[in-house]
Amino acid sequence: MMSENEYWFCLTHHAVEGHDGCKNADRLGPYASSEEASRALEKVQERNEAWDNDPDWNDDSSGPGNGLTDGTPER
């Protein structure tokens, strides 16, 4: 059940939307507040930077190719 107090950030229009906005495939959320939804792209960037700097998820490792760390398919 969707709450009427949920907000999404539309990736097509770069705007905060309520329940009756664009299709879910074109937006991020739901968020509890309009302000939180308006920061959606900032949050994505922060998370991407954190993942890029996380040694457990670093694709630049020099270990053996296991398909999980360096993108080399496992054989």
C-alpha cells in the first residue's frame, strides 16, 4: 500500500513528484519528504563515491579473476 506522504524524484523531469507522477522506472524513491526526494541525485552520488572507495567492492584489485572483484569471468 502506498502512502500519500511519499515522494519520488523524477529522472525525466528532474523534479519531485507525488504518488501520481511518472512511471516508477523513471524515478527514484519513495522518500518520506519532498526535501529528501529533492536530494535524491546527491544521495546517489554520495553512495557511488562510497562504493568506489570501498575496498570490498573495488574493481581495480590485482587478485585472480573470480568474476566478483575484477570483472574477469569465472571459468
